[in-house]
Amino acid sequence: MVKNNKFFMSIEAEPEIQGVLIKNQTIILEPNRQQELERKGYGEIEKDKLFLKSFESLYLLYTSRLALFKGKKNIGFDSFLQICKKQDEAILTKFLVYRDLRNRGYTVKDGFGFGSDFRVYGKGDFGEKGAKFLVFGLNEGKQEKIGKLQKKVEEITKMGKEPIIAVIQRQGEIIYYKISRMNFNQNTSKMDMKDFEF
């Protein structure tokens, strides 16, 4: 007999949620579940239905908290990931970052432009304060144009948010970098060595 095992206690505390897949979107119909999930920062309620983002559905499937059905067919994590990849080639990156942030105890919502993948709320701030961070994920080795990155950072800091880059290393570990505003001089065709001190 296992006593005080937090793993088993958490499974009992989080019963399975029923979702339906309609036009590649997960919908939660049960009102009590809708309210519970919305309080925890999942999905958006529209017309008495809770709509989950793909990365939210993947996370709930991964943690065995969601039973997803298309008609009478049960859709598992791997099947749903394949469906999502057809619509968003970056879904695996988004899922990995989302899962890591949720596992660290943050409330995470979809980003709102500027290339950010997620709005991340300080621990205990969801519903009380706005998002503190805007996070965008990059796979290790992926190139990002510095001018594009600079523009993202400027827009995010103008909003009073902290820009964070989540770099997914080849081994699957995620490293977070807080970045600040950057200034780059225009490229010039000739550089004078006197501009550099050694």
C-alpha cells in the first residue's frame, strides 16, 4: 500500500475531461469543466463552449487529463499531434515550451502577435494582473534575422512586458533567455580599424 504518494494523489485530484474535436478544434461542452479549465488559464469561452488551443489540448492529452473524441473515435496524443502538424509546423516546439512552463507552475496563454508564442503570467497573477512575459520559442540551430528579433523586442518592451526567448536544445532541454532592447548600427561598406580597440 502506497501512502502519501503525491503522484497518485494528483491523478485522483485531476479527473479526465471529455472533449470533442470539431474542425480540428477541441471543444469542452460540460459547463463545470469549462469553468474549472478557464479558471486555470485554459482556453477561451465563446457561445457556451470552451475552445482549447492545440498546444493546450496536447498538454492535457499528454498529462492524461483529456479524453478527446471525433465522433465515437478516441483521439490520442500522437494522432492529435499529427493532425496539428498539418496546420502548424511549429506545433511541437510550442507544445514543448508550453509543457515546460506549465510544469514550472506558470499560467500560459496564446501570444498576441510580434512573433510571441505565449503570454506568461507570474505565479499566482492570472486573473489578477496582466501577463508579465511574452515568450517565443526557437529550436537550437534555427536562424533568426537580428533585425526581426530587434523589432520583436522593441514592440514587446513598449507594451511593458519582458521578452523571453525559449531555446529548445537538441536534447530536449529548454533554456530561457531574458532579452532587452538592442541597438545595431547600420551596415557600412567600409569599416575603419580605428573604430575597434584591442
